[in-house]
Amino acid sequence: MNLGHHSIPVQRQADTYTVNQAADLLGVSPEEAIDAAGLTLGELELGAVEIGLSVTDFRNVPVLRQQDLRVIASRLDALPYL
């Protein structure tokens, strides 16, 4: 876990996605999307608090851009080969 609690840039633009949205689009679980994105639970929880959500709503933080989804998809595609 990220004990430093570094803030992740919370995106508030139309072209951003939450972890839940990314998982739905990519057909994976939210946990798989988080792992492939390289995000930590602490970062997402802090992002949730920063935009007025409960820490339990960390999957609803808009932090992923379209290019992030491409990277996540690429990483997920590579998993069977690792």
C-alpha cells in the first residue's frame, strides 16, 4: 500500500473513465483494471476523498484517460504470456 498517500490527478473531463467504467469497457473485473493500470488502493481512496466521495467509492474516481485504457488493455492481453 502507498503509505505516502500521494495524490493521483483526478480528471474531471468528459474523456475520463472511472475504474468501474474501464472494467466494463474492457470486460474485466475492477481489481484487474486497477492492477493493470498500476494504481494503488491508497491512491484511489485519496482521490475519492478529494472529490467528496467516501473512501469506499474508490472505483468511481475518474482517473483514467483513453490512452490509459489502451495501456491497460495491452497489459491485460499480455498476462496469459507472462
